[in-house]
Amino acid sequence: MKKRIFVVFTITLAGLAVMGQAQEQPATEHVAPKEKIGSVVSLDVYTHKDILDLVVATETEAGPTLTHRRSKDGGSTWAPETRVEMSGTTISNAMRGLDPQVAAEGDHIFVVWTTPGEGQHGVGPFGTAVSDDGGKTWRKGSNPADDDSKKGHAFIESIIDQAGLLHVVWLETRATRGLFAATSKDFGKTWAKTVTVDQITCECCWNKMISLRPGETHLLYRDKDPRDMAIAMTSDSGASWKRLATVGDFKWPINACPFTGGGLAVTGSGATERLHSTIFSGMKDHRGVSYLASRDNGKTWSEPLPLGQGRGQHSDLASIGRDLVAVYDVADPDDGTVVGIKRSGDEGATWSGLTRLSAKGVKADFPRLVSVQGRFVAFWTEKDTNGMVVWRMKELGEAAGIAAH
């Protein structure tokens, strides 16, 4: 069978304008828009052992509430939705890009979010919840951060590594705005001491982790001065982290936050193993989403290959064997924003044209992409003409055809 790589993408026309004047924009955390009651304000999805776990935050009169649902057949059917126990808290500054995160292994599910507090725009400490029965019931979890601070802990990423260790990383201002991490051996009951990954980073771009081997996890994040993406790795189960390289060495010299992370995936094994990434830059001649690959476990990276001719912003990646899938959104001059896919049959050397996923007449953005049960599944949120935000999902077929759910 011919190997293929898919990419999904989106960007707003306003986002392009902001990126075009990025040097005039302040470096500050973003403020959530006020969405209609019943609108989806965040989404995260996690896949493990052919299971999908989806956590969605919905706006209510009392503030955003979290719900969980699980699928054991790749998203074709879902177990009944349950409310995640938030222990009297709500989500601070709930919006896409600041999404609460979910990680799961078997019947154990961990959810983490940012609660209101004393940070900028009212952002505060972590709230966590744990389920030990596949999401049927929930209990309050403990705080991954060891500083007891009521200031902002945000732009969270969580993952279960190849050894079954739970990792959480986040941005926080201690002495400086930086990237921090903690691990738990008992699925969130207790936490190891907080570790500094990078003391000075971008203020408000989200992070991405991938675990390739027991004890080894890679982390993609946005650095500062310049604001290019960087990759770090732990080889001792999160006890320490080392910055490996810049992923897309554009030397982007802005004093602003692009509010955009990137994607990570792996193909092959042993001598044929490759790390793959999608990133965003607003640097002249490199604006938009680019694709890069590493053959040496993240130490060096290929030259960036643009995936949108100066377009695209929010991206993600997934893999099946030697096949890859990536995600990003793109502006349509006639139709706002769309989510679509590109694909490659040669592990990223060449790419097809855009195949659209989202419907016309809606603002579709912030896509996520996972691989499950031998296929790729894309998720995103979209706003209709009445201002309601909903989440959507589509299975990506092996060929150009796409089956909708």
C-alpha cells in the first residue's frame, strides 16, 4: 500500500492581519471572547489503545462546564456524556488555545484546567479531576504545581508516556515567564517536584508532547528572543529537561505572542525513525505553517517546507506506522476560515493540494488530529451564522474521499 501523509489547516483573515503587524502587538495573554450560552469554548482529544477520550467545555450561565465522552470504535459511536467533577470551580478565560487537557490510560482518565485566580485576566491555579472507571464517575484530583500560587498556570499539555507516567507541562510566571513540568506515578494523586523546562519562553503559545520510548518524551514549545519554536527532551522520566534545538530557525524578532503552537509525530523505528513537526511563523518569507523533520531524535531539523504559501496558523500532527497526518486552518477570501487536509505519499517530501473538511458559511478553526484504529480522525470547532460554536469530527479516508460523522 502506498504510504500517505495528511495535513489539516486553518487561519483567520484577522489573524493574518495581526501577524502582518506583529511587531506592534504587545506580548500579553489573550482574553476569551464572550460566546453564546451553549457554545463550545474548548476541546481536547486523546487516543490510547484504540480508545478516544474527548473533553469539551460548554458555556453556561454559571460559567464553562466540562463534559467527557469516550469512543471505543474510532468515533463512530460514543458512550453517554458525563459531567467532569470541577469541585466548585470553573474555567478561567475559557477559549480555544487555552483548552483544558485530557490524558488517559485504560480506565484511568485525567483532566486538568486553569481556574480563576490572581494572574493576568483573572487566570489562576490548576483544577484537576480523575476518573478510574472510564469516565463514568469523577473525583477531585491534586495540583501538579508545587508553588501553591494563585497566579496564572495556563497553556497546559498532558500526556501518559511509554512507561505509564503522567506528565503535565504549562506556562507560568515565577521569576520570569517560563515553561514548567511535573510528573505523577499514581495518576494524579501525588506529584513530583516541579521542574523548569525553560526559564524564559513566549507568554501564550501552547505546547505539544510526544513519548517515543519509556523514560523519553519530547516537548515542542515557542521560545523567546527570537520567537521561533524549540524542542526539549527528557530522557529520565521528567526529572530533568534539555533543550535540543530550534524547530524552524527563522530568528523571528517580535515582541508579541502569536498564540499558536505546533504539531509532533513520529514515523518509522530504529534507523528509519523520524520526528515530524508543523510550526507557525510570521517571519517575512516564512509566514504561515511549515513542515520539518528530524532524523536524529530532534537534535537537528530539515529546512522548513511551507504548507500554505504564506497561510495557515493552528496545526497538529498524527501518524500511523510510516504515515503522517497534520492539521492547520486557512483563510478563504470568499468564505472566512476553513479546515482542510493536505497529504503526502513520501513522508513529507511533496504534498497534495488542499481538500476541504469544513462546510461553507462557517468559521472553522483550531483543528486537532489523532490516529486511532488504523485511521485518522480530525476534530475542530466552528461558529455558524447565528454565533453558536459547536465541535465537529470527520474521519479521513486513505484516499481523497472523507467520511463524515
